[in-house]
Amino acid sequence: MILSYDRGTIVVDAGLDLPGVLVDRRTGEHRAPGHYYRAIVEHLLANRIPYTDNARGWDNAGTGWQLKVERVPFPHQSEAVEAWWAARKRGCVILPTGTGKSYVAILAIAKASRPTLIVVPTLDLMRQWHDQLGEYFGMEIGLVGGNEYNFQPITVTTYDSAYRHVDRWGNKYGLLIFDEVHHLPGPTYLEAAIASIAPFRLGLTATLERQDGGEYVLHDLVGPLVYRREIQELSGDYLAEYETRRVYVDLTDAERERYTVCREHYRRFLFESGVSLSGSNGWGRFVMEASKTPQGREALKAWREQKHIERAGEGKFRELDRILARHASERTLIFTADNATVYKIARKHLVPPITHQTKTKERKQILERFHSGEYTIVVTSQVLNEGVDVPAAAVGIVLSGTGSTRENVQRLGRILRKHGDKQAILYEVVARGTGEEFTSDRRRQHGAFG
């Protein structure tokens, strides 16, 4: 029996009944997706079937990597690694932002001593991981993504680059780590997990659950949930003490009148078209039906206008002024749902904005100045929801957002890192009597907002 690796698949030269193996009708070969490698090898060993492994592209003797920086892990970090190890080096770990998920990964890499690929969602995170891994292991760390293409025994890449180049690395790493693993269930990103033969796998996130329920695929492709701790369990000792406040504001009479007209307009179109905004494709159906007629396009315009009123009404800006005055000496992050509101706030308060349009160099400079205290306020839309380390931030103001619980938890996480003796506070400003009240209730369905 000979095992070989071919473009994301395991090819076997015999027709035995092996896990995941089917006949490839194009070539007549017996093959399985790469992630079945471990199951196939375990089956062969259990049944004492001799085999030659030409699929594995790394040395199982281990490298004996030792950490160059001594650091005593927090109890939850040690427990997470031990739980992962006990689950046969497969599984997902859920820890709040700011509690050291990356150090859990570093401990896992050292303990497993296998060539490791770390997959992250953004280029900023890729470089953060690169610098931290280099510090702890004292060796050259590979980078693949953002015009970098350098594979090393420990390499960091992005989800985009991982699936594009999986045929080149899929059999080169024994340990596969997915940071912010909730991103993995996307239809293209999954290919990285499917085509890799890495027998050891670790998923890290603060918020595993997805709105589409796609996290169920992680059990087979990464492993089961092996360890979980929540914000409220770790606040005080390992996270800053915090509180959350929901503040209601009223629309002006003119805003209320216009809001009602717009809402009735698009809801009437939905009723007449037989379209519901609930469900996985409700919004897509609305847009598709609206694009067919002038009446539909007017209905879509009305929807956007009522959203703008509830997200950026005059009352919200007055409340924002009051909160900023109350916390004038503290580092503050302002979150909105759209770029237009970001730029409006930036102009009014003369504070730096960060959106997806902000260049990487400028964003880095803004965050460095924010951390040093040169800037005390930063306003952003959604790009700081995850993967950015801003430990100095003590105040968060959610002026608008989606109904996603994960987004809300991530925004809270931005202000929870320990930094001196800070007391963190997250404000959520909600327009009373609008659909935003329902949105707010949805995104607060997490114990951290109890």
C-alpha cells in the first residue's frame, strides 16, 4: 500500500475500503480529500496493513522547538492546551479577546513540535502573528500573503492565500491553526481545511457561532469544541472590569414622520411582492425584486433612508457629544455601521477615522498614536471589530451596527484588554421606537451583556 499526495487529495494504490476513499472516474485512481489522511493512516495501523507514506511532506521525528522567551501561562491558557492535547490534538478553543489566544497557539506549536501553518483573516493580523512567533521561537517565520511568498517550518498566511495555494503547502505541515476560525466555513476558505493533510488542527476564536449556522462543519474539519471560557468568567483577573450601558434617544418630529413614511413604503412593497426579509436569503430576494421595477427601486431607496435615520439621527449625535465630554480624558473607540457616519463624526470632532478605505500604513500610524495617547478618540465602521490590539481603549460607543451577536462581542472585546487599572465601559446608543430596538435586542443575546 502506497499513499501519495496529489493536488489536495490522498491517492492510494489499492482498492481497500478506506475512510473517505472513492474511485476517481476521471483517472480510475482511488483517492480521498486530503483531510482524510489521518483517518486513513489510523485505519491502516489499526488493521496492521503495511504501507509506504509518500504523502507526508514533513519529518515526524519532531523538531524539538523550544520557546526562547520564558513566560508563565495563565491557567486558562494551560487548560486550553491540555484539553486540546487530550482531544488528540484536534479541536476548537473559545477565549475572549484579550485573554491570550495567540499564546495558546504558541504553546500548542511547541508541544506538538510539527511544522505549522497559521491561517489568519487579515494582513494586519498576519504581521502581528509573524512578529510574535519570531520573538518566541527565535527563528525565521514564513509569510504568504500581501505580496509575500515565503514558506518556512512555521508560516503565517491569510485565509485568501491559504486556499489559493493549498496544492503547494497541503502536505508540508503537520499542525494547522485557524485564527478567528469562525471565518473558515466560507465556501472557498473551507478548501484549505479540506485539502490539507495536517493531522493536528487547532481553531481559535472569541465567537464561534455564525448567523448561518456554518460552524457545524468545524467539528469534522478542525475538531470538536474542547475548551471555552466567557468574558464574564475572566473579567477582573485577566480582562479589565467592565460595564455595558444601553442609552435610548428619540427621533425628532421631522425624523419620525419621514421614518414612518419610508418604512410603510418599503414594507408595502415587500407585502405586494411576497418577500420576507427574514431567513437566510431575504435581503437578496428584496434586492432582486426591487431591481425589476421603478417602484421596487423606490422601495429600496426608502429602506436605505429609514436605516440612515435610525442609525444617524440628530439625537444620536447629541448623545455622542455628551458621552465624549463625560470621558474626555479616556481613550475612546466609536463604532458605526457605515462609512458616511464615520466621516461625518471625524469632521465634526476632528478625530481620525478608520474604514476599509484607510491605507495600511495610515491605519498603523493612527493606532500607534492612539495607544500613545496622542489621539484619544478613533471612529471606525467595522474594520476594528476583530484582530486589532488596542489595549489602551477604555470606552466604546456603538452608535450603530448589525444584529450580529458576534460583532457586538467583538466590539466589547476591543476595550477589555488589561491596561493599568482601567475600568472599561461600552455604550450602545439606540433610536427609540425604530427597528434598531429589535436589532439591539438580537445583538445582546450573549452572557457578556447580561
